[in-house]
Amino acid sequence: MADMSVDLVAVERRLWSGRASFVSAQTTEGQIGIMPGHEPLLGQLVEGGTVTIVDTDGTRIVAAVHGGFFSVTADTVRVLAESAEFSTEVDIAAARQVLSDGSASAEAQLAAQGRVRAVEQAESAS
């Protein structure tokens, strides 16, 4: 099975690093899926998006990301986010509260949308 080196890094910490068979990210140009041997590219992550990594064991890792970019070569993917958290770390009640709060900033709303989306994506894969 072909695989690639993947790093998911936020400003405050490295979330995940290892070998994977697939990476999916929400970009300003749309959803993109990356497999080993992909053409090199540089993309901008959307504010309040998600990144999904399928490791070589078939485990799906889903993270909410807020801004940043990613870099792809034939055998590496580097996701560099302004902030990120695993779907398992999301306080879903707090994220939904932000979404229902009309006074929350647009940035807070986008981040909350990404958190909820990450949890929903992780749950749908279970």
C-alpha cells in the first residue's frame, strides 16, 4: 500500500505526525483529497474547516482547523493551521452554544462551525 508522510501542526502544538494513505482538507478552492503521488501544490485552508487523515492502519483522524495552509509533494503533506483541535477534544455543547449566540463574532462563529463539522464527520465514520 502506498503511503505518505503527514504532519498536522497548529501554532500552539503538533497534533499528528505519521504515515497516511489519504488526507482531505477544506480549502478556499473547495474540498481536496490527497493520495500518495499527488501533484505538488500549496493550498489555503478555510476558516472553520476540517482536515481528515486516514493513517496506514485505516484509522480516521478528524480535526477542526481554523485558517492556515497546506503543502503537498509526491510523498508528503504538511498542514500548518493557525489553530486546530482533534474532533475528540471538541466541547460540542460549547461550540453549539457559540453558534446559537447571535452576539458571537464572525470568527468565533466560523471556528465553532468547524468544530461541530469535525465532530459530525468523525461520528459519521464510526
